[in-house]
Amino acid sequence: MNKIKLFVSGPREFVDYITHQVENNPGAMMIVNVSTEPSQTVAILESGSTSADVLLLGFDDRKIETMVQPLSRFSENFPIFISAKQLSVAHKKWKPFYFNIAREGGELSAITRYFKDRPQDIAIPERASVINTVASQARVEHVKERENRIETIPVDKKVITVFGQKGGIGKTCTVVSVSQSLSTLTTMSVCVLDLDMNRDYGDILRYFGYVGNDKVDALTIERPDWAGQLKLPTEKTLSAWTKLLSGEKSGDGKFMLSDEMRLNKKLVEHCLIKIKPNLFFLPPVRTIMDEHSISETDVRKIISILRRHFSTVIIDGGNTLSTQTVSAISESDDLLIMAEAAIASFDSLADFTLNTLNIVKGHAVPRIIINMMMDKDKIPRKQYVDPEKELPEIVGGFPVIAVFPWDDELNISVRWKLIVPYYGAHDTPFTREMPNLLKHLYPKEIFSQAKEKDSGNGFFRFFKKFLALGGAR
Ligand SMILES: Nc1ncnc2c1ncn2[C@@H]1O[C@H](COP(=O)(O)OP(=O)(O)OP(=O)(O)O)[C@@H](O)[C@H]1O
Ligand SMILES: [Mg+2]
């Protein structure tokens, strides 16, 4: 059998470790390329100069995400392996891109197993010259640009609540997509808090890909050695957190748990669901019955703990002004009101926004997001609201900071694959509008230089004028 030719890409230690293993097992494999940066990896692949049979990636998720798009062009017929600690999590995350997963430490045996069934795939000389187009360089540049952004972006801390007057208008999709985009494109640490308690477990857990028994597993908290005598919540839910915090006592000079949590990031992260190294998540309740046990003060207390440890806390406020949602908005810096693009929805939008502001306290800046905007041609002329002319009036002067189009791709992806597309990994009509929203949420820090072509569908141009009219900051 021919030797399997390996392209190893990852941090220096990873490359050294794999090289060492290959040298200790001569015969089966040889290394033909190495790279220690994502852009270098993409450049080698795009140049068509490698004769490798397989690519093995040892980067963390965030770095891999910078190159998902260029790599997924290769991955259907060129095996790409990702070395991962947690197999099931990695599978869920990377399967849609046709990446293979190898357990950390067992990379070479996973690759050997793969080629055992496909000896004909080893050493195909033609593969090297598959693609080398003008766009290749652009793709490499794109990955490079993202790498740089990961390294350098400083950010203010903030709490954002997404709220809407109706069900099924994309609040949860927006919360998940924003959190994934931010944690992919920046070094920010992001925590998602779900306050929509209309369903057991809330909704977001599903939108992060957990269904059936995985939901139960995701809530489990194991007791680590370092926790000592410390009491931990019984599970990773807001209601379990609040039970613990409201039962706490400050005896004999000891910390109360909320103080402990305010000081100890490791403890807090341990009691949250980890989606990736800089993205965490807290579901609301295990069953909707628990909703009533969560008081206004509990919510405030928990948001203040989360605010301390994360750059961004993003909250799904659901669509009822429950006491919990009221106190979340009162604690927020930004209030994003979502509305469906439809006359029935516009009709009450200004009143709804105003009334919400009258009920909540605090300093949240209200802004509006329109979702599911249909193509002009698809709506009968009589029923069409021309957003450019009419929306600013309709929304009562509140700024509209993003208009997401109707997106079939997103709809199918969310409903059938439980994957919410996001800016930085997917290219759909919805994600193309995302930079607009991010630019408004983080005007100085991140997306101020986002080029117009980033937000570049005809949509943006179409709405540009009215965005300005709407007073977008
Ligand atoms: N721009 C869009 N284009 C097409 N479909 C969309 C769009 N935004 C959201 N959807 C679809 O609408 C459905 C509802 O979205 P989502 O769950 O985010 O809404 P929600 O406001 O959180 O609803 P709920 O009030 O039930 O929690 C999802 O199935 C999603 O696929
Ligand atoms: Mg929802």
C-alpha cells in the first residue's frame, strides 16, 4: 500500500506532536505539508501545489471557523480531519461541512481507518491541480483578515435584550446568530441567557443543536475537585441558579454564593453550557412549571454576575412582558425590538415600543429590527409598504438598525438541521444583513470598518436611505 500523505495544520505544538508520531511509525504515513496559520493552510490548498491525501487540523474551533468557507469547497472529496476533545460536540458542529472528527490523541489511527476502506483514494496525483482560480487569492485574503480581527478587537461590555410583540418572528434565531457571529469574529466572551419560558428547556438549547436526551445531558453539572465545599446549582438552568442564590446565607464571614460567583469566573463558566471557548449559554427552566420560582431580583442578580464575566450578555426576552423580562430589559444597555415585515405588525409597533419603555426602568436604548422582509415583486402592489417612504413614520421615529430579508435557506436550516446560520461561517441572505446590525451594536469597536460590500446585497442599498432617515446611530 502507498503511504498516506498528510498535510498537518495547527499550532506549533500540534504540528510537532503529529510529526513526532509519524516519525515513530514509519511506513504508513508521511508528512508532505505543514502550516501553523489558517490562511497559510488555505493558501497551500488553493494554490493546488499540495500532493496530500488528507488534511489534519489541530486548531481551536475559532480558528477553524475562519476557514470554513474555503475549506468546505474541498471537503466533499478531499478528507479533512479535525482533532477534537469532545467527539459528539465536534461531530454536531462540523458534520454539516463534511469534516471528519478524530479524537485528540487518536488522529493517526482515525486517518488510517478511513483509508483502509478507500485504498484507491491514496496518492491520486491529479488531485493537486483541481482548483486554482483568480478568486483563490481573495479567499486567502479573507481568511487572513479574519485571523487579524480575532487577534485585535477590543470591546465594551454590554447587555442586550431581544424582545418582540409576537411569536415566531425570529427573536431566537437573531439571538443565536448574533452570539455565534460575535464569538467567531472577535475575542469577545459571550453569554446567552434564555428568558423565553413558554416551552420546557426554553428554545435556544434546540437552536444550539441539542434535542432529545442531549438536552438533559447538557444541563448536568459535575462536581469538580476544585469546588471543595462549595454548593453548586443542581443543574445548568436559571431556575436552579436562582434556587441556590436565594437560599444562600452569609454565616461566619464566609462568602455568599453570589459573591463567590461574582469573583470566580471558572465557577460561573462551570455552571453554564459551553458552546465554544468564548460562547456560553444558560437555559431558563427544565419545565415551564419552574417559571414562577424566578423572581425579578433573581434575574437582576444573575445578570449582574454574568455582566461581570462576559463582554456581551445577550438575552432572549421572548414575547411577553413577564416580570423576568421586565427586569432583564431594565438591566440592559440595548433593547432590540423585533417585528415581522407586515402591515399587521407595523400597525402597533410604535405603541408597543413606547409602552415597553414606559414599563421598564433603566437606560436601555431601544432600536428596531425588521425580519422576513419579502421581495417587492412578490407582494401585490396594494398591500406593499414601501419601507423607504413609510417605515420611519410607522416606527414612530425609533431607529431601524437592520432589515433581515425572508431567507429560505435559513428557514430550512433552522427547522430541519437545527443550525442557525451566522456571519463568519455561512453566506445566506440573513447573514449578509448581520454586519449592519453588529455595526450598530458595536459602532466603534468592531464593525465600524466593515466594508459596504460586506453587507452587500441589494437590500442594503435599497434600505440605506431609510436607515438614515430612521435615525440609525
Ligand atoms: N428571515 C427569515 N426568513 C425565513 N424564515 C425565518 C426568518 N427568521 C426566522 N425564520 C423562521 O421562523 C421561525 C421562528 O423563528 P424564531 O424561533 O427565531 O422566532 P421567535 O420569535 O424566537 O419565536 P418564539 O416566539 O416562538 O420563540 C424559525 O423556524 C425560523 O426558521
Ligand atoms: Mg424564540
